[in-house]
Amino acid sequence: MNHRTPKTAQPPHSTAIIGLQWGDEGKGKAVDRLAADHDVVVRFNGGANAGHSVVVGGTRFALHLIPSGILHQGKLAVIGNGVVVDTEKLLQELEGLEGRGVKTGGLVLSDRAHIVAPYHKMEDSLREELLRASIAGDSSGGAASGGGDIGTTKRGIGPAYAEKIHRSTAVRAGDLLRPEVLREKVSRACMFKNSQLSGMAERVGGATARDFVPFDPEKISRDLLEHGEKLRARIQDTTYLLHDLLSQGKRILFEGANATLLDVDHGTFPFVTSSSTTVHGIGPGTGVSERCLSSVLGVMKAYTTRVGRGPMPTELFDDIGNRIRERGREYGTTTGRPRRVGWLDLVAVKYAAMVNGITGIVLTMLDVLDGIDELRVCTAYEIDGKRTERFVPDGPELIKAKPVYTAFKGFSADLSGVRTLEDLPAGARRYLEFIENYVGVRLALVGVGPGREQTIECGG
Ligand code: GDP
Ligand code: IMO
Ligand code: MG
């Protein structure tokens, strides 16, 4: 056997950016910051459920399907095969960016990315409605079984991934360029969906049942073919593309969407999303091995937020929670929903750091904690009277967890202009040191505001 290293092999020098909590940690800003040092930015999971806000020169951009790296001119932006793509939303997003002067010529879409069709979005809404109805009158809100609705973004994410697993009815981006194949697949899909969804609509009753109109496969095929024509030049085999770039020594930045505690395997199931949101989603979602990575950066807020349902042990229902929500502008980028806010849960973060094998921490929103007299950090849970420092990635179990806190004296100073660790107030530095020591990973960057430049480089 020949064990020589092939000529094309390059030392690993790519980076992954992964959310360590329940999403909205500031991944978009971190990607925007790091994109300058990379050649390609790649999305590998999720769909238009993601909302990544980036503020450049005072202008705010919200990205859902397009990698945040698009805001750097000359970078390639790739939507990998692991993403589920609502082509209508993608075209709108492209148009919106072009309208604001952002060049989008560098965006490429995998021919194997699965398509979110209109019936997936309707199924998402109907399922949520029926699940909500199923726990009406249940005093625990379905918590015991992890039942009830999930509080999805209703972007059709779960049904589109389910379709992919069903196989024969799933449409991929490459099919949008093959009218015969597309029409057959959409007809088959509509056969299943129309009978399933009309039954669900009937069960919901009222206007939903009255207004239900079966999906017309011809119309859906026509629309998708039109989207395909508009996207033709962008639809490619991105696996070979990425490998070719790697063999030329190019650096890839993988942009995680959603976050570790929403991972379908490692998150707080069933209150999760439907994709692999951790670093381990990169392989299946792009066809590129994790071996190309030299760093895995985990992004975390200085506190915790969550959108949608599911347990969140450190949730705050008081004035401090409201204050953090307002100061941190904690309203969903995708749905506008107010985010649930809580103290920093280090049990959860340490678990997420472990699952992803992170090499550095990007901590965001430190500025938001300014002016709070006492800061609390959850360092253990008490479950059924027993203390544990292990996270519980299971909805019905985690709901029993009571947080055990370590308290800190807060800090009072406007951090938005601070650019070095030394210039931070002592209280803020102590908070950061405690986090580093608890998680056992060094800080790489600390965010003190939404702007690209409002970042402290820590060297970790
Ligand atoms: P993502 O989904 O992980 O990309 O995060 P989102 O963009 O949904 O939410 C993060 C929000 O925090 C956005 O509005 C960002 O502009 C903002 N943001 C990011 N980092 C910081 C920071 O360090 N301080 C403040 N105040 N805002 C930040
Ligand atoms: P970014 O990339 C926050 C949550 C939803 C819901 C659950 C399932 O911006 O961090 P889905 O529509 O995916 O089936 O919803 O997951 N969720 C997110 N919450 N940020 C996200 O993405 C999210 N993506 C999904 O609120 O609770
Ligand atoms: Mg977000």
C-alpha cells in the first residue's frame, strides 16, 4: 500500500463557527469578522429558519439562507447540500442584497441541496397547530412527554428534512434544471401531501379546513422551474468545488446555523430543529471532512436566550430579563418573536463545547450586561434532589433541572468602545476569566457591540 501523502493534501487551515446555545449567539457577526481571512464561506445545515444579523458601517443586514460571507466582496459563498432551500426566499434574499449594493455573483448552490416546497410550509404550520391543540387542557403543557408544539419558525424545515429521508418524493436543486424529473417528483409528492394535509386541515377545523385548497403539481413545478432558470448558473456540484479549492490551499469558513442545543441528535429533543447543527454536520452537509479544520470556534452570548418552546433552566421572568431583552435587542431576526432570556448557563455551554471539540470561544453581548448589580452564572443543576454538572439533552428530563448559581458583582461601564481586555472593567474581566476556566477553553474574541469593529481580539 502507498502511504505517501498525496500532492494535493494541504495542512488543515479551515475554520468552523458553531453556536453553543439555542441560537442567535451572534454567529453572523463572527462569520463576517473572520470571512476576511478566508476564501470561501459555506452553509452546511438548516434553512431559512436561520437569521444572521450583521452590521457593517452602521447598516444592518439580515441573512437567512445566504452565507454571511457574501458581505465581503470577492469571497465565494456556498450553500451546501445539507441546507434545505426555499428557492422563493433565496431569490428574494438575493434581490434584497443586490438592491442594497451587495454583489452576489459569488453565491453557489449545491445541486444536491433539498428544496422546501409550499406543502412543507403548510405542513409545518398544521403540525404545530395540531400539536398545540393536543395539549390543550393539559396542566403541564405536554411537558411530561415532551409533547405540544415546538414553536417552529414555520419555514417548512422539519417537513423538508423528513421528505429527504422519505427519498422518492424529495426534490433537489439539480432537479429544478430537469423538467421531466421535477414534474414526476412533484406529482408524487402532491399525491401524498394532498391527502395528508387535507386530513390535517380538517382536524384543525374552522377556516383552515374551509380554505384548504389541494396543491397543484403543475403550478408548483412551473414555479420551481422558473426559480431553477434564475438560479441555473449558481447550481453546481459543490463537493468537487470545495475539494478543488482546498487542494489549491484555499481556506474555508463553515457557517453553522441554528445551534448545538437545537441539534436533532445532541440538542434538547424534541424541542430542537431538524438538522445537524454541530461541527459534525459539516461532513454530511458539504462532503468535506472535518479534517480540513484547524479551528472550531464556539459562539456564546454572555447570557442565554431561546426562541420557541422547550426547557431553559436559567430563564428569567423579571425586570432583569426584560432589561437584557431590550438592551440586547433580543427579538428574532427571522420571526420577530421576543426571545426568552436567562442567566448564562455554563453547564449547557460546557456540554456544547465538548460535543463540538471547540478550540476557541467567541463571546458576544458582554456590553449588554453593563449596569446589572449582580450577575449570576449557572454552574450546576439540581435534578430530583441530586446535584449534577452534566447537561441533559432531553426535553422531558431537562425541564426538571433547577439551576445552581454562582454570583458575581456586576460592572457598570459603557463597553461599546473597548478594544482590549485590559481596558475592560475588573468585574467584566473576572466574569470572562470564570467562563474560560469553567469551560476549559480560551477566548478568541469578545463582542462589545453589533458592529464589525466592536470586537476585542483575545489571542485564544
Ligand atoms: P446569529 O443567528 O447567531 O447570527 O445571531 P443573530 O444575528 O440572530 O442575533 C445576534 C444579535 O446580536 C444581532 O442583532 C447582532 O447584530 C447582535 N450582536 C452580535 N454581537 C453583539 C455584541 O457583542 N453586542 C451587541 N450588543 N450585539 C451583538
Ligand atoms: P440562528 O441560525 C434561534 C428554533 C425555533 C424552534 C426550533 C425548531 O439564527 O441561530 P424550526 O423552524 O427550525 O423547525 O424550529 O428551533 N430555531 C432557532 N432559534 N435561532 C435559530 O437560528 C433557530 N433555528 C431554529 O425557534 O424553537
Ligand atoms: Mg439568529
